Amino acid sequence: MKRNRILRALRIALIAVVAVAVLSFVVMSLWNLLMPAIFGWHTVSFWQALGILILSRILFGGFQRRGVGGWHWRRRMAERWEQMTPEEREKFREGMRGRCGHMEMPAAEQKV
């Protein structure tokens, strides 16, 4: 069992290294194809392309893990909320207040 976990971890690490290398090569190729022709900038090496990839990830994407179903969960919760009766919504709010503290009512609910 333990050996399978080690092999799986090594396989995932190898796939990650290959993916980073391929992405760096794609960034380098696109940069060297477009930037010198459009802006007159210098070409970049593989390692500079890796640095650009990491820098753009830090500046624009961050390193948090993104779940595939993140938006799906939010949409599903909105659908469930719409199907609740006012009594069920109040019961849900009370339960959440007990766990998370004070919750604001949605704008649509405040008018009612």
C-alpha cells in the first residue's frame, strides 16, 4: 500500500514537472514569435520564460487551489435557496448564525 502511494506521488510529480516544462516552452515560443516582431523586444530563454510564467501566475492567478465545481456549488446553493419557503430560509439563517455569526439578508429578502 505504501509503495503504491510513493509511486503515485512520483508519477504526479513527474507529470507536474513535464507540464511546467511544456508551458514554459509554449510561453518562450509565443514570446519569441510575437514580442520581437510587434514591440521590438528581445527574445527570451527557456528559464526566462519560466520566470515570466511564475511571475504572471503570482500577479494574475495566485497559487490557491481552484476546485472544478466551485461555481457549480454556488449555483446549486442559489437554486436550493430559491426553492426554500420563507420558513425554511429563516431556519437556515438561524442555523448559520449559530455557526458563523450574523448574516445579512439578501437584498431581495429585505424588501419583503
